[in-house]
Amino acid sequence: MPLFRWTRLPAGSSVVDIDQRLSWPHTVILGTQYFTVMLGAMVAALLMGFDPNLSLLMCGISTLLFYVVTADRVPSFIGTSGVFVGAVIALTGYDGQGGNAHLGAVLGGILFCGAATFLLGIAVRRFGTRWIMALLPPVVTGTILLLLGTSLASIPATMHDGTPFGTGTLLATAALLAVLLTSHHQFVRRIVLLAALVIGTLVHALFGSMLALAAPISLQPLRQAAWFGVPAFQAPRLDVATSMTLLPLVLVLAAETLTHVKTVGDMTGRDLQGQMGNALMADGVGTLLSGSSGGPPMTAYAENVGLMATTRAYSTAVLVVAGIFAVVLGLSPKLGAVLRLIPAPVLGGVVLVMFGMIAIAGIRMLHEHAVDLRQPRNQVIVLVPLMLGAGHFSLSLGALTFDGVSVASVAAIALQAMVPRRAGP
């Protein structure tokens, strides 16, 4: 279909197809809702110490570029990837306070990963998806997601001030998020991250001030922040060791993107197999642009798949509107100042559950694809990487150092290729 040309939804239809749209006021309302869902997932950028305004701006630009590269055929919002959190924190020693002053080499690694993702997309366009599906079957991708989530467990444990109030705030926020996740209301479940951040921050500020249990949250940076301003850009610094440490995470990003496109195709009844290579190329372009500007790596947001299933609005027009919102608000330092008000214990509580959800996504993938863990072959493919990741088994080769997740991810792929298949339990 022609780029960014949508037909009006026929009267009486309850499903908005990819190339259709509602009235523009309704489209803007839905776009606002999609953007709100995405805003909660900005936690990943904050955890790594990226400028929230620059991250939001890059999310919006990457989303709009995604529709150009995929010829407006795959509804998706592109946002900050959470799979890089552990590696970035380990590489930079970031303590979660303020901006991360040591991102130069990481940005070079993000550029490297963006280029690798783009080339992977070209290969998928040229040779199809069968080879990459063979390289990354569910037993491998499920295991990588599981070890990624569990290996990040130590991060939220450090995100409090060591006081009973700080620890209590972290645990209470995690409990609140867990309760919201079990809500019977679909809309509540779609905005759980944002709701937990807002409620947790308000409660922390209220009780911390009233009972003098925590330092009051200063609103001075918020008052001083301008309504409009271009975020500060940062130049990347190419470092081979850092780039090679981050490179294995490209495989996780690729698996996420391919699964995302397949899921959207199943939901809409469209054959989007031919767009998988384009989607990877678009992710690569977005990551390259973001990394070159000082922003985080980009990937398709799974959260919006759930929202599409709820609203039954698959129109790319809605997500283009959400992308425009991200660009506009990314140019507002006032919003960045609001995001920086979130206390570390509140952020830690959200992260505790969020990382657990990554691990659960891995378990769900193993279950939904009927990976038989009675088979010795599957047992080996799962257990060896899990133990390597849980033990933070790093590997140094000269100047190169690979962290536990990287070593475990490569081990999962290698075992999948080398361990012979045998019938029977």
C-alpha cells in the first residue's frame, strides 16, 4: 500500500486493519494511549543513565523510520531495549544516580550492534528466515530470555538507601505492581509500569516527608526546566572490547523482533514473513541513529502487541501518532525533569518485577513451543547456559572480556548446533 495512506474504517466494523484508520480525533486518542503504555517502559533508559529526553526523541524518530523501512506494513512502536541494561551497568559502573558519565564506549558498542542488526536484516531479506530460525529455535531464545532475567536480579537489590524505609518502599512498589498485573481490567494491565511509578513516587514523597524517613524530593529541577529544548547529544567512542561484549545481545534483539512480527501477523491475519528482514533493518537503522546521538539501543516494544489485542486497532496510523508524540515530548526538558524525580527505591521495585517478567517470558516461550525438557538434549541446552549466566561466568580473550550473559548466550547457540538429536526421553 502507499506509504502513510489509510482508508477510513467502514461503518459497523469493530477491527481497525493495518491500512485503515478511525477518525483523526479517535486516532489521536488511541495514539496517546499507546504512547502512555510506552512511557512506562522508559525505565530501561533511566536504569542505564541515558538522557530521558534524548531517549524519548530517538524512540519517536526510530518509530517513524520503522514505518518508512517496512513500507508502513507492520504496526509497531520502537523503544529502548531492556536487554542491554545489565551489560551497560556492568561496563560503566553506573550507580543509578543522575546521568551516566561513562557511556562513550557503550555508545560505540551500540553503533556496532545497530550495524550488525541491519546486516542481519539484509541477510534475512536475501536468504529468508529459515536459517535464523534454525539458529535461534525456541529452546535457545527461551533460555536466553530466562537467563537474562535471572542474571539481572542483583540490580534492584542495590537500588535503595539501605534504610528500612528505602527497602520497604522498594518491596511495596514491587507488591503494588504485582497486584496491578493481576487486575481484571485490560487497560490497567497495559499501564501498570506507569501507574506503579506514579503511585510509588507519590507515596514515597508523602510518607518520607511527613515522617522524616527520607530526604524530600526537590522540585527545583522541575521548576527550572524549560518547556522546550533540544536534548544534549553525546559522541560515541569506538572500543573493540566493549563492542564485542555487547554484540551477542544482537541475537536476543533479533529473536524479539522476529517473534514480534510473527505475532502481529497472526493477530491481523496478514502474512508478514516478507517484512521480517525489513523489520530487522529498521531496528538496526534506529539503533545506529540513536547510538550516534548518545541514545540507547532500539527494539520493537512487546507492550504494544498486548494493547493492539485489547483495542483491536492495528492501524499503523495510531502508532505513527504515538511516534510523533514521542518526538514532540522528547523536545521538552520538563518531561525529562519529571522522569528524574522518581526515587531510586520506587524504580527498584518496578525493575524487580520487570526483570522477573523477562525471565517469565523465557519460560513462557519454552512452554508455548512445547520444548520437551525430558529430552536430555534440551536439558543440556537449557541448564548449561543457565548455570553460566547465574554464576556470572565471564571470559577474557586478550583485551576482550565477555560477561556471563554473552558467554551463556553463545553457549546456548553452540550447544543447539553441536549436541546430537536423539529420539525418546
